[in-house]
Amino acid sequence: MEDILARVPFYLTILSTICGGITVALLGGIAIWTFRDIRARSRDVLAHVLATLLVIVLPIVGLVVYLMLRPRETLAEAYERSLEQEALLQAIEEPENCPGCGQRVKGEYLYCPACHTRLKRSCPECGRPLHLRWSLCPFCGASVVPQALEPMPTMQPELSTAQTEEPLPENEPPDDVQ
């Protein structure tokens, strides 16, 4: 029994060393995680240093305070959100593509420079470009007749002149023969 009691300090030393190692590893992991997280959420170097020091100096309380005060979104999420907003704005602005060839054209073009498709017409009053389906000029208020986009007529094969001429009756001579 005395032998077991003599070895208790040795076992306590081993146990405290293991617990201390685990605690140091946990605090180091929390500090590294905090540094990486704040670096992904802010470009400010001072914020990086202060957040990491807060978690190192006050381990559990500092982590809770950091989690309450950290920026809501990462820089990548903010960038993606700005790209989405820009895409929505471009969709609202209605980027124009030629219906004939699909090439991008400017809003003031009346004809596509690539395939010569009529895109818009000019207002008879103010001369500004109007969509073909508009019945009113939004710039001057002039009333215009909307034009429907019609498909191109299909080409029918031409009949040869021999087929178009009516055959002469057999008993009548031609007019030019006398």
C-alpha cells in the first residue's frame, strides 16, 4: 500500500503533463483558428492582431467575445454577393443581344452591325431609338405604331418561264407568225 502511495506523485505529474499538453494544443488551435477566421473576414492587420491576442490572453472569454464581434460574412462571401448584385443590375439594365446572330449590341443601335438585323427604329419626333414593339416614345411622348417582329418569308422555288407560259391552242398560229 505504501508503494502505491509513493507512486501517486509520479502518476499525478504524468496526468498533469498530459492535461497541460492538451490544454496548450487546444489554446494554440483556437488561436490559429481565430487568426485564420479573422483573416478571411477582414483586410485590417490591426484587427487580425487584436482578435488573436484577445483569444490568447483570455482563452474562453476571448473566444466568446470574438465570436460575438466578428464580421458576419467572409471576404469571399462579400465578393460573391457583390458579383450577384452586379449580375442582377446587368439583367435589370437589359443587356441587348441581336436576335439574329446573338452578338452584343449597344442600346442605341438601330441595326446590328454584324448581321444587319433591324433592332430598333427611330422616333419620328425626337429621333431617339425605340424598341419595335413600343407604341409610345418614352422620351417625347409621341405615339408610334408598334411593329411586330415577323419571320423572314420562306423562299419558294421560282417556276421556269416554260412552266409559266400557257400553252397555245393547237389550231391557232402564234401571233408573231404571219
